[in-house]
Amino acid sequence: MTLTNTSWNGNIPTGGSMSFGFNASWTGSNPVPTPPSPTPTSGGGDSLPSSFRWSSSGLLIAPKSDATHTVVSIKDPSVVYYNGRWHVFASVASSSGYSMVYLNFADWSQAGSATHYYLDRSGIGTGYRAAPQVFYFAPQRLWYLVYQTDNASYSTNPDIGDPNGWSAPKDFYPSMPSIIAQNIGNGYWVDMWVICDDANCYLFSSDDNGHLYRSQTTLADFPNGMSEPVIALQDANRNNLFEASNVYKVEGSNQYLLIVEAIGSDGRRYFRSWTSPTINGNWTPLAATESNPFARADNVTFSGTAWTSDISHGELIRAGYDQTLTISPCHLRYLYQGMDPNAGGDYDSLPWRLGLLTQTNSTY
């Protein structure tokens, strides 16, 4: 049995639901829901394998153009399961630049036919917006969408299902922090990611130049008061630590999991992984090489001909949807971007599409 949300009370939005497997659900609302039965956990200590194997779906989600959006790709997805539906936010690249899109559906078999809502029609507005991350911030009972502009930005919404409900962008920093400006070289400041523990919220970002940055503020002050970033991880070879970082709390353990996208010696995108006992601690390699990656085309099995040779920017399926970003170590799933292996050309015109990985060597 797997809980779709392992927290309760303040961590369940008004009208929220918690689903058990496929055949039953418990529904409650704030402020005092009855707690569900505890989720079986893996106990303390390490709970993730030291190597991974995956199977991939076919292409699940393709871009959809409309009268004002001529879209060539859909990429950088973030996903939560809430109130019986999957909610996916992603970047879209079009002839006019980058913007973001939202879709929802009850089952992955419906993902390809879901309506695409373009978020430039909400308070988020037009202009460069990309690489969204979504989560419910329980202390404020608000959904947050974190994304990149020419800064690290966010919008809020009381109702994740209302694509027009997002607020105008606000920035975490007054400008690009000096440590990033000093180290970015000819890279780009990208892929902002927020995760919180019981005391603090942390903001990670990358520079496409071998550096992973981390800032923090208190849980009470979030989203205000972000500190000057520090370098959380770095590599002299920029391709080894490129972009698209995700950080998660591993349920039933004393671990956090970090994954970062790399560019392999063959030019293809893949993911490396690390663990740490704390969000702001030292990161120990887990599956972190080309020969033992977290996710790469050669540790993924496809049904029929592989539709992609790249396993690129995406998000693990979480056990819940709040700011703790908790994942179950049992049968991980990863929504990712891939593309036709024969595609080429300018990066912004590459035909990225979305597919879903399912771990096949789970230890639980």
C-alpha cells in the first residue's frame, strides 16, 4: 500500500484527499483531519540501492500549439498527485521564446489527451519563464510555483487546479547573487528548486558551469530572506554537474537524495545521484558515474525501439505534495524529457517530449 500523501493536518490543503492504492480513499479537510494509518516504511539507515534499473513508457506528452503558441517542445516537468489527479507543469519552447504550461489528468493513459493551459494568460504573464517546480507550502496553505526568469522567481495560487489563479512573479533575490556571477562563466543561471525541513527552506540552482548553489531562509520567513548562496557541489568538468537538480527527502530513512543532470561523453543527457543526512550537508556519491548512473539510456529498458537516447530534466513522483518533497524509496518513478535520437539543431528548437521511467530493481 502506498500513500499519495504521508502527512496530514497542516500538510493537506483544504478539500485535499489521500489515496490508498487504487480502490479506496480517505478525504478530509483542514484544520483537523483524522490521521490515516501509518505508512509502512523501510526503517532507518540507507534505503536506496547503489545502482538503478528502469523501464520507460513510450512518449506520453507532446506539445500542443494554439492560436497564440506555436510550440516545438515540452520539457522540464514538475508533477504532483493531488485530489485524485496528476498535475503537471512544464516549460514550452515556441517561436516567441519560453513560457510554461499546465495540464492535469486522472490516469497516465490520459496524459496525451489532456488540455494544455498556457500560464502566460495568468498573473505569471508573458516573457521568459521556464523550468517550473510546484509544491504546496503547508504553513501558508498556498501552492508555490518556482521558476526561472532572469532571476529566481515564484508565484502562488490557493487552487492548483485553477491555471488562471497564479500570482504575478516575485523574485527571491534582488539580482543575480555575486557568487553566481563570479562563477557562471559562459553558462546560464537555471533550474531553481526549493525543499524545506522542519526549520528552514533551501533554494538550489545551477549555472551550466559545474556549480550547484544553495541558499536558505527560515520556514517562518519563506519566501523572504534567502541568504547569499553557497556552493553546495562543484565539478571542474561542467558537463559532469550541468543542471536540472532535484533534492528529495527519502521516506523512512535519514537520507536526502540529490540528482543532477550531466552530459555524457557521447553528448547524451543522463542523471547522477548523491545522498546526504541533511539538506545542507555534504553529498556522498550514490549512482554517480557514466558506468553506474542514476538514469541513463543504457540502464533503461524500452518496449520496442527506444524513442530517446537522452534522459533529461524531470521530476521524481513524490509520496506527497508539500514542501518536504518526500519520496518513497519503493519503485521510484521519474517523469522526464526525451527526444528523437536523430533530432539535431539549435537547443531551443529540439523536439523534447515527456515520458515516464519506472524503477525495476527496487529493494522493497
